[in-house]
Amino acid sequence: MVVLNRIYTRTGDKGDTALGNGARVAKFDLRVTAYGTVDETNATLGLARLHASGEMDAALARIQNDLFDLGADLCRPEMEKDAEAPYPPLRMIAAQVGRLESEIDAMNADLPALRSFILPGGTPLAAHLHLVRTVSRRAERAAVELATAEAVNPEAVRYLNRLSDWMFVAARVANGGGAGDVLWVPGANR
């Protein structure tokens, strides 16, 4: 259980922060960048939800919760020491990735095939989902970079990879099932 009764602690005033295992690192550490960008993804998703309703909003709410799980996973290094932790560390699991894949397949089943790349835009929801897509891609790049230096749960990286795909397909759904997609016209302004 998380209890936040004091918002500022002053412990990071010198440019460092605590990871999930208590270790202190610089605020520009690769791990902090990775989970910080996941947090940014979650914040942009909150903006998208301002334009969502029904099942789309429910799906986005599930993803927001997953993103907190993902941040918790990324902020805890030394996966090999999970068994020694005083409580079981939260790690992303294959079922979370599988749920995204199933939802992508279900949304994509009714969409027309693409004959062009899509420009970010259309409805307000679609435009915001494209923003989430690009920020989640940056989070994925940060997690992949971290994985070149330290152990990272592979399911965390897989989740981020599927998330951007999910947002792309969801943006098409939000654009009237693809009817309102803004298509790229190569060389249109030459």
C-alpha cells in the first residue's frame, strides 16, 4: 500500500533520486529516464481520455494502470534479487502484452487496409492517441537503451512495443473506423 502524506521530501535536491530498491542514482540515469518517459506516456494518455468514452475510455483506463505497473517494474533494478525483496516486486507479465495484442486484433478486424501512411490528426481523440503513440515509442527506446546496460524485464519492452501499435490502431478507430484518417500524400507540396 502506498501512503503519500508528504509530497516534497527534499531528498532529490542535489540531483539524485531513489529507485524501487532504495538505491540512489542521478536523475538523468537511464533507468530514471525510462520510467520517467513511461510516466510521460501515462500523462499524455490522461489527455486522450478527455475525449474518450465507453469501452475506449475503459481500455485506456486499463492501460493507464498497466503503465503504473510498468513504471514500478522499471524503477526496480536487479531483477535477479527479486526473491530477496521484502515484498514481491511488481513485474510486467506476458498476459498484459497478450491483452494488448488481442485488443489490437479486435480493433483492427473492422478497419480497412491502409494504402498510405497516416498523418497524426483527425478527431481530437485520434490526435491525442497519436501523441501517446509517439511518446510511448520514446519510452520504448529509453527502455531498450537501458536494457543494453542493465537487466530489464523483456515483458516491459514488449509491452511498450505493443502499446504504440495499440495507439495507432485505436487512433484509426477514433477516426470513424479509418474513414477520417488523414493520409500522407508524398510530394504533395513540391
